[in-house]
Amino acid sequence: MSNRDRIDINSYVKVLQTLGRFYILPRLQFIYTERNEPQLLFLGSPSLRSFRASRSLMSGNADHLHAFVDLLPSTAPKTQALHTTFPLWERCLRAIQRMPELRFLCIDAGDFDNRQSLSADFLTNFASRQILRRLWLHGKISIVPPLSSGVPVSIFHTLALLSLTTLNETSIAEYTPLFHVGKFPSLQKIIIRLVDDHTPGRSPSPTKLWRDFFKHLRSATTNSLSAMTVQITGSIASQVSFEDIPDLQTFSFDGFRTNLFHSLSAANVLRMFACWPGLTRLQISGVDQVTIGFSLLVDIARQFPLLEDLEIQINCQAFPGVDDVPILQHDLDTLTLSPLHLKYHITLARCIDRVFPKLVVLSISGSAEFLKSGVGKEVQEIYEGLQSARKDQRKRDQASISSTSH
């Protein structure tokens, strides 16, 4: 709609005065907007269930959007899904607090200079905490610690998914206070994607910050929490050791994905499986120091039959002979492997085939130089050839049995 095509705001007012109400479309249930328009103020309705604003609105003025959100508790009290993509004024946060039917809430503050702060009051007086199921906190957001230990704990009884994501330098310490004042007994999955801002030698250390985070996360959740993703990006990642985060080992994960660790050993991985025997997905990437070899994959295949998806790095400096690798029947579906110091790629493909014969997806990853060499692609092609040959042989065997039976 161009400027000359826009209806004057007074026209909306006259229509509503004639109708004797504050909204034009009483049955409107869903709104998605890419513009900050005053006409939006007349679209709130008792039937509205979902409101979403485009990320493109982050770059401009959002005064009408703020006014619309501010009115939602009175104009659309049954709204169940709210996705804001602009820094919220304080009055908007208070309005969101008062919305009693929210199931899905995304507060996306973007990458503006000022960080969006959520206070302990926002959490403790949140009207939908009994029914909220999914909460996304994206962009430059921080949870303000309570001023005193006397702040009441707010229980989010039904929250199943929590996502904390930012494209700016943000420490995990910005989110730890969330678990000081909130309890999440039904939380099933937590996703954390941060650009860390900690440099070596800065206090407090990454180890202390992550240890504190997992300590409070553990006390705020139950064994319902079964899946976790922690991805750190940036030129300097706040990597820690698995042993330095004891509370991490007390969860009951069936899925764990991270690049949080700076080192990885066979003892680390076996400890993970011992702590989380129900693991079906384990993805560990971005490790600087890797000491595990191919023999660990054999141990995993023997001891953990439930595993479906594995991403891991292995050191191939000391590699077994093909005949030393047992022939197993593990049902692993997806394997993403980063082979370091690889010399014998044909041997690697044959060994993978002996241990994991049923892979649907085999992905060989590594440095840009390694991928440019084409070795990874060759490993995948050799593995696919071995799979194809095995299928052909099964057909021959079946045909032979059929012919002899007649």
C-alpha cells in the first residue's frame, strides 16, 4: 500500500463509532505484520489467538506496535501466541505479564545498543506461567538478578521448551538469574546459542560462569529435562572441561549437543554415556584437543545400542587395521565424523562400515583445507559403495535360497 492509497485514520474511528466497539474485525484470529501502521490499533479483537511481527521491523520506529501490544490484555485477552521482534517498552512488558492465555512467547530484542532487561518482577508476576509451553528469549536480553533473596520463586508449571539465543557478545551469566527466581518442573528441552564475550584471564572465568549456570539449572528443573543444545560462537569461545562441570553430569539426557568443551577424551565420552544411558543423540564439535581414537567408536557401538545420531571428532594418528575392527550390527542412523590427522581414508571407510553398517547419513567434516582436498567426500562414496555391495550380496543370497527351495 502506497502513502496515497492509505485510508485516513479518522475513517477507522468513524466506522468504529458507528459499530459501537473498538475493533473492526471481531473474528480475526491471526495477525502477521511487516509494517508499523496506526491502523494496527483497530485490529485487536476478542478472537485474536496469535500475533507476530516481522524481523524487518527491528530497524525502524515501532511506536504503533508498542501501542498495539500495550492494548492486547484488554482488546485480545485470549491471545495464545505472541512473537515480538523489536525492543519492548516497559509498559509492553507489563502488558505481556497480564496476558492470561499465552502458550507461546518469543521476545526477540534484536541487536540494538541497549540490552532488553527482564526483571525478577516480570517472571514472578507472569500471568500465564501456569500454561506457558514455549519461551524464546532472543537477541540482546539479560535477566536482572533480584535485589534480595526474598523474591518469591515463580513456578512455570508447563514450560517444555526454552530457547536462549543471541548474535551479540553475551555471557551465560546474563541468563543465570532466570533460574534463581524461576522453577521449570516440566522443561524438556533447552537451547542455548551465544556469542561469548570472555577473553583469557578475565574474571570470572568461563569455568566459574558455566558451573554456576548448571548449578542453578539443575536446582530449577527435574528429570523431565532430556535434551540440551549449547553452541558458542565468536573468535574466542568460553570452552571448559567436562570434568569442571559436575552438575552437568546429574541430568537425564537422551540428547546432548555442544561445542562447549575444549578437550575430549575416551574417559569423557564413556562418562557421558554412564551418566546418560538413554542417549539417542550425542553431538560434540569444535574441540581443540582430541585424544580419542577409532576404538572409542567400537566401544560406543558395543555398549550403547540406543544411539541414533552421533557427531564426534577422532584422532586418526594411530589407526587400527581393518581386520582388527569387529563386525557389528549397530543401528546408528546418522554419523558426522571429524577425522583428525587422517592418512588412510579407504581404511576409515571400511572400518566405519564394519561397525555401523546401517547408516542413512554419513557426513565427514573438518577444516576448510581438509574438505577442499576431497578426502571426506571420497570416504562417503567408498562407504556408500560398500553398502551397495552388501545389499547386492543379500539379493544374491535370497535368490540362491529361492532357487534351491524349488
